[in-house]
Amino acid sequence: MASLGVTQSHNRPHTSNDNPASEAHFKTLKYQPTFPKRFAGIEQARDFCRGVYDWYNQEHHHAGSGLMPPPHRVHYGQTDAVFAARLATLDQAFAATPERLVKQNPVPPTKPTAAWINPPITKGAA
């Protein structure tokens, strides 16, 4: 592993939830429909992972960020237009067929205010 630039983990033995961000990435990677049973070699594995990570970071709609595409939109505060378009679409659907949505007018997922893996520590929390 060291030859690939992977350093030794110091998490607790048999505890896979010490690094949830990495574990989430591995699960997303393994559940890709195109994930092969075996790679022909290290270069094929690297090429596959580069493609998946590009998709994950640039196109994937993350549940933790209100299904906003892509994460940089959330990070740079560009979610208002996406949220407004979703709200307009849901309002049109409700107006066209209110009998399908009997309890209330649907609303899109909550707009995120920031996108963080590890949010910065505030002075009061430290």
C-alpha cells in the first residue's frame, strides 16, 4: 500500500466507522453499475476510479446537500436558482394533478447553506 501512496490507518481494529467519509466513498464506488469484478491491472483501476470520482464530485446529486448538483454549487452559494426551479416544477405538478398529492403541496429538499466534510471549528465550540 505504501508504494501507492496510501499511509497506514490508525483507527481502532475491526471498526469500519472511524472514517465515514472514506467509507461512503468506497460504498459509492463499489455500487457503481460498471464496477468490474476484477481489474486487469493498476492502471485500469486508476482510470476507473478517476472517472467515478469525477462523476461523484461534478454530477452526482448528494443527499446531504439537498440533492443539489454538483457540490460546488452549494459551496459557492449558487443554490437559489436550482431551488426556485424545483419549487416551480413541483407547484406545476400540484396544480395539474392535485388529487395525486392530497395532503399538501410538495416542497423540494431543504436548501443547504454550506457543504462540508469537516466544518471549521468555531471559537465557542473549541
